[in-house]
Amino acid sequence: PQQNRNYVPRPALNLNLPSTLLDCLDSTGDHSNDSPIIWLSESLWSQADQQKTTLPHTHPAMSSSRPPRSLRKRQPAKLADDIDFDLETLLKEHEKDGEVKRANRDAKKMKTANNEEDDKYADAFKGYDIPFDTLPALCIERVFAMLDSPQDLFNLAFSSKFLMSLVTPETVIRSAVFNNLRKRDKGNRKTMSNIIGYINNRSIHIPSAHRMLRLLNAKSCERGDRCWGMNLNTGKAMSLHCSSTSRPFGLALCDKCVKFGTTKVPYSHFSRFQQGVAFHQWNLLMDPQRDPNTDEMKGPLLEVLKLEQIENTYANNDDKKSALEGIVQKALANAGKYCAVHYEETAAAYNEMYENAEKEADDHVAAALEEDQQKYRERREERIAKRMTRIRTIYASLEEILDDCPLKDLALDCTWLENDERCVKFSCHIVEQKLNNIISAPASASERSINNAATDIKQIFNTLNDKNFFQFSYIESSNNRFKKGIYEYCTNETTSLEIMCSSMAGDVHFMQALDDDKPVKALVRALNRMRGALPRIFALSVLSSNNQDAAADDADNRVNDFRKLAEVVWNKKAPHQYGSEIMSFNTIKETFNSSNIEFQTMKENAMEYLRDDQTRRFLLRDVGVAGRENFSRQDAINQVFQPKTHTVWLNGNRNSAYEHVSNRNFESLRNLHEQYYRRPSQYGVSRLH
């Protein structure tokens, strides 16, 4: 009203309405015309008619009993005709119903009885609470033993003096060792290991169970006012690093106290590896500390002053050790709470508790991991079984579609992998590529995708059959030496399956060459990705099987040896033949010609090396050299057909047998063969077959 000058007060209605309804009436309506629009139920309109009262500025759209669509979602809940009610009574009834429902729900949750006989005792202990510190001591100790968190044990144990008296060293040790077993966070275990290490060395005052628990939960330096990093404004000691698991000298010390409050001794100090002396970081020592609250000695057993006096007094190490033992005994008698015998027994007991806890924890972790692995293996086997069932169904569909394909066996040749999630591996690369998406997700493979892949495979192998690709008749009568080598290699030394295993066999360019009636181009493309195919074809091209060498006793074996040399020459001339790009026909032709010239030179030099008088004397030398592993001098000489390059790691020099043969450096080659003969395994050479 204060902001709208045209505001007209609404006449009051003498209706028995609650205040909440009046608030709803004030907030309802469209104020586009600066006048309120009120919609009332039929009962309220009838009551208004009885009082002969009308509402001003009523919207004409509200003349009917049904409100417009714009107001239908915002209309208040309809009230009953009788709106005279007591709100407190309604709330009490609602609360009573809620209590009944909650009681039924709690009874259903708490109900654990399985039969009527047990129902009698289901609520026997309901509402009966037992304070924890009133339990028997044995029960509380069992509860402490189940806690695997030093922080939880600390919070519970230090809540009362009675609970503090029930904390034992074994309970503290086990809580630290068993903390976060399955996680990578093993900070408490490392801290306890650091403390036990000092106890095993008998170099610190043995801490009590309460002190060990405080050391595990320490957040700040325990030196208090003597802390080198204390804040004078707050009066608090320096905080320990959150990731620090070290307790130097069995104390909770900050970095500054370790740096400025310790004494550094040289690494040649006699006491560095002696029992009874507490060292930190191999050369730091510290004096014993006294707890101001309990007046107990803590930390190292010996003072740095005593150790330095021993170092300066005695020259013999045996005398130093004897003096050290005497000082340790005196320190235990004067300042320690244990005598020498009791100290040794307590330290041994602490060590035994820690070792037993570690063994039990490690066994528990190993058992849990084994259980997890067993569950994983079972899930994996189940998953593989499901995949295998689906993939065999897909394979059956492929067999059905390829039933009339002449090369069906070649296309469907595969290896079933029983213990592998791949389940199957097809031998032909093109088949593996076509079915890759289907095999990787067999459960989601549709019949349409399977039929499309099988149709593509069938079309490829039908084309291979129609072109008589694996008959090789298109190169059988060729006069080209390279094609002759291809024919001999394809018919005698490889199979059609090995050719189809090539990554280029069946691809777009391969099929395009077949469609253009260029089977030789397609075959060479497939052979390009067969490792060792082109070098072997070159060897078969330059040396036919009817070649004979007059200087050799066995012509066939000599031909095979020279073919090995020819393969080495080809690989030398084409070092990147298995790169990302295949060799073109021009590249193959150039490599063939240059390799042929190089091979003729290498062949002549190899024959000259074998006929050399020094080489024949080499064969007649003493053969009684140990460690040659059934490797004769003739085997060493035959390495001329497989020359290698060796690197001397000490000086980085390269000793190349190939260069020796090419440059006719026969003396160096014989020296290398002598080393082959003496240490064949070191040079990685073996007998030629």
C-alpha cells in the first residue's frame, strides 16, 4: 500500500477463516491490474452470498468455479466445508499415529527371532544399557585387542583411569601393526618398527604401553618448552610433519630439535654399530631426556659426553667396547626402571610381540589377497565362458554364411584361446580385422553386423579363388629372375595361410590389384609384410638349386650357405624394409640390382677366404680349447656366410665381419673367427644348418 497509490483496501468478510487461509488469500491472484484476485471454494462463496457481501475488482475470468490454467498449479489446497477445527487436537492425533508407525518400524528392525519360541526373548535386553567401564577387565582387554587404530585406542583408553590401567604393550603394538592393512598407508606400522628397532639394539629406555601409544599419536614435539621450534606467541611446540614415521631416539622430536638439539659425530666413531648406543641418521647422538610429568627417563640410555670420553680415553677398540658395556650397566642401574636382566627380558618380549603381530598381519593380508584373487579368477572364468559361448555362436554363423565358399577353411582358420578373454584369434589378418569389433564385444554384436562382416570376408576369398591367386600360374613361366624367386618361394617355402597372415593381404590396394588383373602386384604387396620373405626371394633369385661350386665338397650345402650370405646382403641394402611404408616396385628393383652386385663381390671374397692357405691352417690348429660348446673350427669359419657386427663396449669400437669380407681383410676376419671358436655364446653365434 505504501508503494501503490491506487491501492483500494479490501472490504472485510465476516468469515470464520484461520489466519493461514487469510495469508493464502492475500498471496493468491494476478496483480497485473494493481488489484488482488481472489479465488474461493464454493462453500466460501455461498457464505459470502448469505452476508450480502461482494468482492471489489473481481476478475471476470474467475466467475466460474474452475480457475484458469495459469492459476491451477498455484491454487491452495481445498478445505473441507466444515473449517471449524482445533489445530492442537489435529497435531496430537498426527503425533500419536507417528508414534505407532515408528514403534512398528523399530520393532521390525529389531526383530531377529526366527520362530515363536525365540519371540519371547527378542526384547529381553531392550533398554538395558551397560556402561563400558563397568564391564569385566577381560572383556575390555578383548575389546582393546580388536581395535586396529592407535588413535581410537588412545581416545578410548585415556577416557578414564580404569581403562588406562588395562592398556598393555601387546595391545598397542597390534593396533599399530594391524592399522590400514589393505591400504598403502602404513605409517603407524613404520613408526612402531622404528621404535622396536631401538629396543632391539638395547639403546633406549623401554617405553611403557602408555608412552608407546603417545608416540604413535604424537602431533607435536614432546620437548615442550625446550623445543627449538616453539612458538613464543602461542606457547606451543613445533608440529611434527604429517608424513613423518620416524621417532628419533625413541622420542617425538620435530625437525629443528633433531637439527639443533643433537650432536654430530664422525662416521669413524667406534660406537656407531655398538649395541646400547642410539643413533639417528647414522651419525647423530642425543642425551637422555626426563619426562617432567612422570619423572621417568626416556630416550637414549647413554649421554654423549660419556661416549666422547671413552673415545678420547682408549685407543684399542676392545677396551672401548668393555668401557661401553660398563657404562650401559651403570645407566640401567642408576636411571632405568629395569635392572639389566629385567631390561633384557622386557626388550625380548617387546620384540617377540612385534614379530608375532607382523607375521599374523602379513598372513592375514596374504589370505585376503588370495581370497580376492580367487574371486577374481572365478569371475574371470565365468566371463570368459560367457564370451566363449557367444563367440562360438558367431563362429557358427560365419560357417553357415561361408558354407559355399571354396576357401572357407582358409578364411575360418583360427586358434581358440581357452584361458584368454580374446577367446579366438583368426590366422588371416583380414578376417581378424573384419571381425575385430564383433569379437571385442560379442554380447552387443547384432545379426546384421555379423552378416555384413561375413559377406565382406566371403567376397574377398571368392575373388582370390576366381583369380586362382594361390595357384601362382601367373608367374610360373616368367623369365624374370625375381618372379622366378617368388614362384619358388611361394610353392616350396611358404603356404597360402602364411601369405594371408600378412597385414597387407586383403586390404583395399590388394583387392584393387586383383580386380585390375595384376596378381603379381598384389602378391608382392602381401610378401612385403612377411618378415624374411623378400631377402629369401632375393637369395633364391640369384642362386638356383642347380648351381654347383667346384671348390665345395657338398654342392647343395654350399648353395644353401651362399643363400644365407645373399639374405645378409639384402638386409644390408634395405635396412628399413619393415618400416611404416612398404617398398614400391621401383625401390625393390633398385635394391635387387644393387644387392646383386654386392652379393657377387661378397661371394667371390668368401670363396677366396675359404681357399686361403692361412684359413686351412686355421682349421688344423689345436682344438683342445675348453668351453667351445660343441662348436668346431669349421663352424667358426662357416660364419663367413653370416657376417655380423659386434660393438666393443669398453672403447666403443665396432668389429664388423661384413666389412672384413667386403674389404678382403682376411687376417682380421680370422682373428674374429678365432674368438668365435673360443667363446661362441658370448658372440651369439651358432652352427649353420
